[in-house]
Amino acid sequence: MSVRKMRKHLQRSSWDSNSQTDLPPLTRYSVLIEVKACSLSEVDIKLMQLVSRDTSPTHYSVGKDIAGIIREIGNAVTTLKTW
């Protein structure tokens, strides 16, 4: 999938960044992050190219390089703090 095709697909997407989502409760080791920026790496783009050829209904997640604010942490998380 070319970058141009990805842009067209994302523009047609019905995803709304302002929508509210009910999140499941945090587990002991969970971290809730308010994402402020997310990028697509070369690996993400290559994965999307491969997935675009795949006809199976499997979902793949891309854009795991994120930056944001830690909003909540599970009670077993000891190396991070909330803001």
C-alpha cells in the first residue's frame, strides 16, 4: 500500500479522535497513557503493505511509537508516576 493510498484510506475513516470510549479497569501492571503523538515507523509501513495484500480478516496494530502523558498506573507499577 502506498503512502498516497494510506492517506486516502485514513481520510475516509470514520474514526473520531474526540469520541469518548469506556475503558476497562486497569490491572495491576497496566498504564493508561494519554497519547499526544504517534508515528509510523518503516516497519509499520512495511507491515501495512503486507497486510494490504492479505485477504484474511485479521487486525494488525501499527503506530506503537508514542509519546504522551501517564494518566493512571496499576498498583504494581513502581517505575512510572502519573502527572
